Amino acid sequence: VLLSGDSFPPKLDGVQNFARNTIQALVRDGHKVHVFCSNGSPTTHLAPENYGATVTRGPGVEVQPKHKITLPSPHFLLALMRFRPHIIQFFDFTPCAFFCVPFLWWLGIPVVISHHSRIDLYAAYVPGFLGDYSPQVVRAACEVLFPLATGHLLIDGSQKDQSWFQGHPNTRFWATGCDLEFFHPSKASAETRAICSNGRPDLPLVVFVGRLSPEKQVDKLIDLVKVTNLPGEPELCRFAIVGHGDSWESIHQEIGHRPDVYMPGAVTGEQLASTVASADIFFSPTVTGTLDLVFIESQAAGIAVVGPRAVAVPLVVTDGVNGRLYDPLDMQDARRAIQDITNGQLDKMKAEARKNAKENFTWSKSSDAAIQFYKDVLQYFQSHR
């Protein structure tokens, strides 16, 4: 299997977790894995080489710190000639996939694309006048190119309703997984909670973890804080906004000075696990993602989840059981959802959240599903040649 994408270390995100666990499962079962990317080096922490894969690195353009967009180049052809894969998987419809999928179709090599982002929605956030036309261009490209791929793995079950997946013979939902030992309720710490709540651990603690970029609708966090804790009224909760990105400065300027807001920037490793487990509720404003891994990680850590009634969020958040759903982008309704949980339902929902993660979102299940899909796609490909 040849794997390619833009989410390999040192970039760390949900897609990188998918890729790493897929590599581990394939190697564990005796398959050979080759990676084509532009990120990192053999000595990078969590590099694919550490898990038994071989790697060809080609040129890329750094668009954010630690994040390169891999470019189509002769290096990809070199990887094909060296490795001679039976099947290729692209993690997301990347620029490299855009150019390589027609080429691979012409060569007769089966291709699977896993869709971790709603790129048609992200395209609207391209800066300048290009952003006015990008969604239409992306949708047109999807209509033309997606039928050329042999199979599609959908992280968001609602994606199946998009026109470019209609009628495709090999489209399957791919459930995410989570490290249930790393994200665990036992990682909660009174000291961490006191820090994240700015000295008020007695109040419910709401945490956001993720990239603070406009395409994630993170500006809505400003509105949420302002409508939740009104001047002159008792505080409903405290907020910890964890992460960094292009919107960090503007958010910090608006609400970072408030006593009910803690903004430490990016947090990783055991400190991240402790930060999530020490909170009570994870909140997300994002409606352009598929199913962000942090939803599952928060449930694994034993905290309730409040998310928009949109994309794949209802697949993991059962309203009134392990969290609450709210009307997308409506922060007044989001405040209502947080208040509903804090009014006597918190402990029950936290327990249900952990239970849901344990029963439905293990990496072994996720990786095994991907391997079975490879086998099904190869069988289909060989029978229709």
C-alpha cells in the first residue's frame, strides 16, 4: 500500500493519527507500506519510518509552521517505480491527489481517497477574489475526478449525499478511532484544572482544543464567551481555549484579558491529555470539518461534548445522553446547551461519553476496516478490468 497526504509529522492533527494507525495496522498484519509526502525527515518524532514504512519525500510548500502541501513531482513517479504498489490511498483530496488521480487511473492502479475535510466548504476561505470562485472550481473538480478513484472512505456519513459520490460502487463510511489510554479520565489533575480555570476550579470548565483558523469558525468563540458570562451576572462557567493559528491574536485581543478565559496557546503530549480530562465540557463551533478527532478524544477523556447539529457531529454526540447539540453558528443556542449540561446532568453525561468512546471508537476497529476496504476494492478492481 502506498499512502500519500499532507498530514505527516511534524504536523500533528487528526488526519495524521489516521495515517499513523493505518501504517501500524498494515505493518502488524504483514503488509508493506510506502509513504509519499513532503513533511519531516527520518529523524522526525513519529515519522512513518518509526512504524515500519519506507518513505519517499518530494518537494512541498510550507503553508503553516510544520505543515507542507506536497506537490506533484517526478518524486511521485519514482515512488511508484520503487515500490510498485497494489493500491494507493490519498489522505484527503490534496493538490497532489488532484493531479495524480487521473494519471493513476490511466496507469490502471487502484486508488482510494479518504475524505477527512469538506474541501468544498474550506475553499470559501481562500483569501482574496479567488475565494469567490474556489468552491465552484473545487466542486467541478470533484464531479470530474472522483469517479476516477476506485474507492472512497467517508469520515462523515453525510458526505454520501454529495453528488460526486452518488452512484459510486465503492463508497464506505470510515469510523475514526482514539487512543483510549492516552485520553483517559485518570489524567485529570486538580492543579491543571485550577490553572485552566484561572483559579476557579469550582465552576464548570469548558474547553476548546484545535487550530485557531478562520475556516474553523473559531471567531464564534468570542461570541460564546460574551453571551455566556454577561457583565453583572453570576458566571456560568470558565473557558480554556487551547491551540494556535491565524486567529489566535484577534481572539486574544477580544477576550484573552477576561478572567473567565484562559488561552495558553498550543499544548501537546501529556499536558494536553491532562487539560482535556480536567475539563467538564468540550465545545466546538466548527461546521466545515467532517468529524474532528478531538470530539472522540474528549469523550475518551470522560468529558461531555457540545457541538453543532451539523456534518458528522450527531454521529458521535447523542443529544441529551453524552452531550448536547445546538443550532450551527448560533451561540445563544450553544449557551443553552452548555447550561443544560451544567444543570445536574454533567456527571451522567461524562460517564456516557467515556462509554461511547470505548464501545465505538478504537483504532483497531478503524484500521481493520480500512484494510478490509483495500481488499474489497482490489477484488472489485480485478473483476472489472
